[in-house]
Amino acid sequence: MTDMAEEMYAFSRLDGALQRTKSLLWPINWGVWLRLALIALFVGGGVSFPNTSGYDFGEGDLPPGFEGALPGIATVVVVLILVVLVLALLWWLVGAAMQFVFVDMLRTGDIHIRRFLGERFGKGVRLFLFQVVLTLVLVLAMVALIAMVVGFGGPGVGVAAPLMILAFIPIILVAALLFGIVFLLTTDFVVPIMIHEDCGVIEGWQRLIGLISANFWQIVVYVVTRLVLGLIAGIVQAILVILALVVIAIPFVLIGIVLLAAVQANYVLLLVLLIPYLVIAIPVALLIAVPFVTFFRYYGLLVLEGLAPEYRLLPE
């Protein structure tokens, strides 16, 4: 019992992941950091947008002639949505390929993207399609569940529909968690297996299922530990990013105040200041993410090595 923590790879490999992360990132080599920041753009982090859905636009809010222009505006909105969707899918596709590139960079010590991207793009496409199918299954299952609840209620369901949907929220949350775990295990274990065995996603999962059946509690402890560490790391990273963004914003705010006081600049001119601000802020936020994504990738590779030494990818 005293050796329980040492026997659990989720615990015993933490120090190794930390030491390897330090060795790679310190002393600072800006070329390495910037390439890993580009990796972080695709394999970690996200962007959120302000929510304006709580505002009720009444007729008085619409300028004269606006209603007549609605069809043209609707077309523009649809086109913009399609463009954003295409860009999001391309970002997702490149991100799937970057998962393999990241592992190749760490296992070889060669922190260059172009060397591995072309070689791994095919596997990235397979991973992308796998993730898209999983996502569609989850979304369609949620839609079907809501439709079933409303349909069973009949035309008189009325006010009870939201309450019935609310009752299914725990089921939805559990399903989302299970799908999240599948995505996690795919990234942390199936991707390295695909590299080692030169196989597809399904075959990689078949091999992982064999590992899970032979090391069930090891996997359970790893998933729980990984989720907890991910939550803590996410909070710490968010705090660091917010502090960095505030510090970076200070000179731009001062410049804006000076422009307003000296030349009575309008707000459109002040918005132009957002461009250099974002040019600085986005790379800084990605650089902050580098130690986190690097640690977690090392961590997953080391745990996989403990579960199945034949899948060792990292050098001594």
C-alpha cells in the first residue's frame, strides 16, 4: 500500500514530464518557444466572443429603411457564417495534423514544423474525420433527445417542455463528459500509437482498448488526474493571460487618452489601436500556453510508456 502512488503511472510520471518540459524550454530559445506557440494555437486554447443574445431588439431600434434591406443583410450574414465555418474546419484539420507533429517534435527533439507536417498530414485527416464524426454523433444525439422530449409531450407540452429538457441536463452532461474523455484518450494515447504502429485511428483505438482492459484502474486514475490537472492549469493559464493582457493594454489606453484629449480623435480611430494591441497580445497569450501544452503532452507520452513499454517514443 505504501507504494501505491509510485505504482500509478498517473502519479509517478508527473515529475518526469515536468523535468522534460524544463529541459526543452529552459534556457529560453525563442525559436523553440515560437514554434511551440504556433502548435499551441492549434492544439490548445480557444476564443470566446461576447454574448449579445440577452438584448431585445425592438422596432424602435431599427433605422428607417432597415427592414427593406433585411434580405440583402441576411445574404451577407449567411455568407459570413459559411466563411467562418470553412475557416473553422480548416483550423480543426490543421490542428489534427499538428497533434502528430507535436509528438514527432518531442520524440525527436527536432522542434521544426515543416519537417513533419507533410509527412503526418494524412494521419491528421483521419483524426479530423474521426473527431468530426464523434462531434456529429454527440450533436445529433442531443437534438434527437430534445426532439423526443418535445414530441412525446404533444401539442399541449407548453411550459412543461423547458422543464422536461432541464431534467435531461444531467444525461447531457454525462454524455458530453464521456465524449470528452474519448477525445482526451485519442489525443494522449491513440495519436502516439498511430505514429508507432503507422496505423489508422480505428486500429489505434483497438490497440488502446486492449491496454485499457489490461490496465483499467491505471487509465481511470490517469483520466481523473489529467482532468483535475487540466482544470487547475486552465485556471492558472487564464489568470496569467488576463494579467498579461492588462499590462499590454496600459500603453494603448494611455495613447488613447492622449489622442482624445489632444486631437479629439473619434472612436473609429481609437479602434485602430486594437490592431497593434492584438498583434502583441495574441502571441503573448500563446507563449504563456507553451509550458502547459508541452507538459501535458510529455505527461501523456510518459504514462503511455508506463502502460506499454513497447510504445516508448521519447528518448532516454
